[in-house]
Amino acid sequence: MQEKRKTTTSSEVKRRYNKKVYTCISAQLPKELVSEFKEICKEKNISQASVLKSAIEKFIEENR
């Protein structure tokens, strides 16, 4: 019987991939606005990143 080969992706490989494919956007926003945003995302089980990505995509589409 063949033993299954165990493969794991190292944190270093993931870090290199993320650095190649993604970038980070930072913004300073009022605490109350951010707090409410986080709360709503949590209640609706929606990732914060997906909300921001959708907003950016919509902005780009409307302003091309």
C-alpha cells in the first residue's frame, strides 16, 4: 500500500505569493464609522475585504 505524501505550503511560500499578487490600501477613517462597518460585516458574516473590493470595483466601473 502506498503511503500518501504529506505536502504543506510554508508560510514563506504564501507570503511570497501574496506579495506578488496583492497590495495593501490603508485609510484613516473616523472610529465610529469603522466600528459600525465592522459590526455590520460581523452580523452579516461578510468579510471586510470583500465589501471594500466590491466598492472599489463599482467605483472603477463608474469612472472609466
